[in-house]
Amino acid sequence: MKDPHFSNVLYALLKFNKVRIRQGKLYFNVKPQVRVYYCDQWRRPSVRQQQDNITPQENGGAPEPFSPLLTSCSATPVDTVLTPKKRLAKEILQSLKVNRAELTSDKGGIEITSDPEMTNGKVTFSVERLQETFAVKFYISNNGASCVYFTYYTALHRIRCFTLMDERRVTRACPLFLCPGESYDVEVHYWLHHYGHFPATMYFEFCTESNPPGSSKPFCIVREMEASARTHLAVELGPFAPFKPCQVAPYKPVDTVIVEGEPPERYSKTKPLKMLVKLRDYKYPFYLKDLAKQRLEDSELIAPVLEVRKENRPSVLRGDCLKVAKSEDKVQPITVYTGYVHRVELERVKLGFSKRLVQSFISNTRFDVEFTINRFPLKLQHRAVDLAEKHQMDEVLFPSGSGVRTTHMPKLSMFNRQLENNPEQHAAIQRIVSGASKPAPYLVFGPPGTGKTITLVEAMNQLNRVDPLCHILACAPSNSASDLLCERLLGHMDPHCVYRLYASSRPLSTVPQNLLKHCNWDASQDSFVFPTKEVLMGYKVIITTLVTAGRLVSGGIPVGHFTHVFIDESGQAVEPESIIGIAGLLHPEEGQLVLAGDPQQLGPILRSPLAMQYGMGISLLERLMKDNPLYQKDGEFGHFDSRFVTKLLRNYRSHPAILKIPNELFYEKELQVFADQWDRETYCNWEHLPKEGFPLIFHGVLGKDEREGNSPSFFNVSEIEVLMDYLTKLMKTQGKKGLPKLSPKDIGIIAPYRKQVEKIQKALNFVKELSQWKDIKELKVGSVEEFQGQERKIIMVSTVRSSINYVKMDQDFNIGFLTNEKRFNVAMTRAKALLIVVGNPGQGNYCVEEQGYTGFDFTDAEGEEDVVTRLASLKITQYVHPEWRTEQ
């Protein structure tokens, strides 16, 4: 057929299944071989020849951080050879950053102004409607004494969202001669198809009359542009004030007089549980007090209850101590009043001060507030390490396997019948009951959704049945995980045998109602009270957090009373914290320690670089699996030794498309999909999926990393707009076309930064349709840490980051998704039926390959060779290779 019409070509492509039409767009049914090498908003996945591949370092980026989202299973090896053109382009990009002040300054008598007006060489504007033209005008004026050639101009960009216009169509081959006093206009017409942030750099090139076009000494002037397409929501969520880093004043010794406050009622009274094992004190220098950054200056205490607003300050608990001093008091010695926390409310903290302050208090008096660290958990950890050495716990903490005895596997009838059909769970329970690993710990390696907590609970139920003399201590790093253990145990165990021990600082409002009858809450004293040692020893199972387990040691519970110690989510605890529940309680030879967790998920949360440097960031569970041969796979068959560790393999949570990448990256492709088919395929036919049957969406957004005030936390309003749009679609489609009714508690939104979490919560109240959704407050928005151990039918993830510079910062400080494997793993494995990830377009290779990508259209971005060629043609070499560089 000669000169076929487009319709004929399209018909043929459709006929042979080479393309498909969806929602008015044409898609090719070809899987691209995709790999991303440089992850900022100027790059996109592109098919390229192997010889053109370059590494991030070669393209001016940081060393390539971990980024599972960028992983492509079909990627080819990278050729690290740089062409001269690309090397020059890289140097020019670097020069644009380093020499910005010089490049943006007017020179040679040429002055460039703009409409809209620019600030510090940058033109910033925003539009609220898409697909409407917005013009930026640049006025080039020759205010010098001699004539100048205007030889060339271009825009350094990656996104085809604007056109350049000028009357004379200036090029190097057709320059414009500007005499003194003359001016010339250049227009940039923006046409935005997507909401987001679209920066570009305008480059203007000139030659003096003495150095006409074609000479080697032109000069250039650069102007930056930032175009933003924003809705009213984005404007509402924007920064309330420019970002200014918080400056911590250097410490200066001050002579003070301390006036003690009033502790909470009964907080200082003698408790029934005596402290028989003392805690030691130690000194530490002021510069280690990271809380110094959280000081409140010139704050107001509100009489008569003396409350101070919590806002964005460190979390405090009942019994914690704050120090206040009058802001006007400058004469030493300064009187410092110690206030104890009596009650924590939503935005206020009720404090107890001395009568001296209360009686002399005058309204509107301003105070400086200093937060102090609660050192009790640290003191417990120090004592635990000492007790571990005293009680010779070497074979528990550093097992060699020499004392392992041969035991027979008991035949067990499971309380939870579903475990009968799971060979890994069944085997783990048998090993725990038989004590096969003693004195070495037994490890239950539980990847996401494999039921490790259920396995522990069943093992405790079986021990209670087969061993009447056993006493069990069940611990977890957090109260929520400990509460879950207690609730599960009460399902099959005699409630009179189970006791939940809470710390006196635990707010009553956070305790599940069904546990109040089984814990140490004393309604007559309106507080949590520790029972006597004899009362505690009468229970078969005690559940507590690892820190509160230290109270049992302090109370004199004898070594060996607890025959078994279970620690759930042990991968989240620093090793000395895990030892709190072991040393001084578990017999080093006859006791059985069971650790459950996943070393591939989030570990302990640390802020001290020194502590991380010396291994405190590695939990006891991870250290054993990483360094001890007993807990590693054998080289010949690739299996764990079942006497010491069991890896659970059946995932009962996620759709296979959601599980695929984490399974390949972290679990050696061993996880098996056993989630209920109806639950996992609920949203496979949702009308807003880019690909039917693939319940994973990556929505590409060109956003902007922003900060506000003195908060270092980042947020990205463009991503929040997309999240709200998907929430609205989910709300409107529930109960239609085969979809079930949806409750907000079925949805979770994960963001890596606290400020993004706050902005999302604000958006939920701002969007009218969503704010009226029943029980919208039950929709959880939180960090990755807050979602560990949890699951939702639908998970939405905001990656926030768009700038490669900030991605490098995340790598340095171990935050974000792109640089932390464990954060990525946890975030991607919470969803059961639908996972929506919103982020920079260059981060979604897996979804691109599987046709689950939507959002920013890659066809709007230029190819790499086009940009490299344009960069290499710029006359910025005098800044890249100035003459003084060659001076000796």
C-alpha cells in the first residue's frame, strides 16, 4: 500500500494486537527494556544502545543509592565509557550549579528583565488550569556604550511543555545586532498538561563588537524559570513560611538554682513491687543532649493548671520532667523550676510545679522550656548487659551449639487448625515445644504476612498445655505489638493465667478495652500499679514491653522462674533492649529464648551516629542470622538448620503482583502466595487501573521537594493532590461494578517524612468530599515505622522526593524510600489488594514494564542525546575551564 493513511496503519496494528486503545490513548503492546541510571525529574526510562549507557557518577550524580523501584530484571550491564560530548555536558551542568551567581548576573552592558518579574535571577509563576498558554517575556536591553551581537538562546530542560518565540528567529547563523539603547524581546509560551513542578534554565549568548560571532570568546547570561501547575489544594498546603534551618545556640555554663516540682500523685509512693536490684547512675556531657535542639524559648504557661503546648516538640509521658525558667530572668543564679508531667492531652501537657512558682505566677509571663531525656530505659539496658555477664549468658547470646541435645518431636493438635496445613509453622511450633535449640535461642524468621505472631501464640498455647510447670514471659518492643500478643493469647488460654503488665506512664486511653480486666490498672488509685512479686509469679503468662520487663528484674523475680521468654518483632529492638527481658530472668542453660522477626524489615531506630557506627543499629535477631553459622543456610543444600531457625514461606496477605518485587529482592523468591483469592483480587477490575488484573499503580508526578519554617522535614504537594484524587475515586466507586463497600480504616497512606504526613492529614479535611466520608478519621496516615506489622486492603505510598541532591541527603541520614532497603520493603508489603505509589516518573520501572504506570507521559520528555547535544553546544567553557586553572 503506497502512502497509507494513519487510520489504515492503526487498523493493522490493532488487528495484529500490536497496540491497544484505552481511555482515548494509544499504547504499544511491547515491553521496553528499561533501566534508569540517574534519578531526578530531568531523566526518564529510555531504550538506548549499550555503548551509550552511563553511570550516575558519570552524569554528575551521587553514587547510585539503593532503589528497588528503579530495578529492572531485564537491565543490561552498564558501559562506563563517557563520550567527550557527554563529559562536556556533565561539566557544564556542574558549572551551572557552582557558578550560578556569575552566570545569572548581567554583563557586557546587557540587562535581561522579565514579565513576570524575576528574583535573584529566577522567574517563578504558577497556573491553576491545565492546557492554557502562559507567556513569560524576557526583555534584552543593551545599556552599554558599545554594540553587542545577540547570537543564540535556548532552554535547558527535559520536558516539552513550552515553546520559544522571537520575531527575528535569532541563531548563531543569524545573530541580532543590538546598538546601545536598543532592546529585543524573547517569549516563552508554557503549555502544561500535568499538575506539578516544571523548572527550566534559559541560556542567552552574546558577542561583543570586537569579538564578532564565530569568535571563541562569547559571554552568556542565564535565567532560571520555575513553572508550577497547582490546584487550590496545593496552594492551601504550600509553605506557610520560607525554610530557615534551626540554629542551636552553643552551650554556655549557667549558674542555676533548681526548685523541684510536684510528681504525679502516687508516682513517688512506694509500690507493692519492691526494687531489689538497683540501677546505677552515670554522667554524660551536655553536647550529647540532642534534645537541646527542641528548646522552647519565650513560651507561655497557662494558669491555673500550668499547661504548655506540645505542638511539634518531643513526645512526653506521665512522669517525665521539663525545666522552665523565666525568659526575663538574666541575672545569675537563674531560678530553674522542675515540672513533672501529670497528664498528656491532645495539644497540651499538664505539669506539676512547686508551690513557689504557682503562688508567684502572673498571667502572660514568658518562660524558656528545656526538655529532658528519660534515662530510665538506658539505665535498664546498661544493667541488662552487666547481668548478662554476671549470669554467664554466653551460650544464649553467642551460641555455639555445643550444648544442644537430641530431642524427639512431639505430636501436637493445634488450637488454630489453619496451622495444621502449614509445614513451616507446624515445624517451628514443634521445635519450640521440644526445646530443640536450648540453650541457643530459637528463631522464627517471618517475612511479611507469613504469620509469625500467630506461630508464637500457638507455641505458647501448646507449652501451657503440655508443661504444667512452665512460666512464660512474652515481650515486644512496642505496646501495640505486646497488646496484640495478649489479645491473641486470650483467644485460647484461660484468662486467669494471662496478665498484661503496663508501665505507670501508659495513657489509659491507649489501652484496648478488652485488656483492662487482665492488666495492672487500679481504678481506685486511677493509675497502673505493679503487683507484688508473689502475685506476678502466680501467672502462667506475663506480657509486657521489653523495657517494662526490667521491672520484673528490679522486683526480684528469681532467675529461672520463667522457663520460656518470647520476643516478638525482635528485629526492631536494639540488642541491649532485648537483653532486658533475658538477663536476670532466664536460666542460661535450662531456659528457652524464642525470637521472632524479620531482619529484612525495619530495625532499631537510632539517632546517634556513634551508636550506629559501633553496631547498635543491628538487633540481636539480625546479628545471629548475619554472623552466627547456626542460623545461616548451609552451602550445599541452601537450607536453614531446623533445630535453630525456621523461615516461614507462605504469605497470607498480598496479591502476587504486589509481592513480586520484595520477594525477588529480599526473600530469594521463596515466598508463596496463599492469600485468599477473593480478598487479593478485589480490585483487579477497578476501572482506574492502568492495566486490568494488575492491582499496582505507579503514578508519575513531577513535584517539588519543599520545606517550611524551621522544620527540616520535606513535603511534596503535587503528590498529595494525586493521593486525594485517588481517594476520591475509591470513595465514589465503592459498592459499584463488583467492588465491595469500603471503609476509611481499610486504607493506609505511608509517607517517609513527618511533614508530608501532616500535610496529607490537612488535605483530608480540606477536600470537601473526603471530609464528609464517614469515619474518615480512621484512615491512617503515618510513617513506615508506624505501619510495620500492620496491613491494609489498600495502601497508598508517597515517596516525596524529586531532587537527586535530596536523595543523596536521604542516603547520608538513612531516611526515605530510595536509599533504605528495609523502609522500601515494609512500605511495599503492607497492601493486600491494591498498592498505589506516587512519585517521580524515573522510579517506576517495574510498573512501566507491567503496564501499571500512569501519570506524567514520557513522550513529553526529550531524549538524552538531544539534551546532551544541546548542552555540549553551549559556550560556557570559560567557566568550566577558566584560564587560571592552568596556572602553575
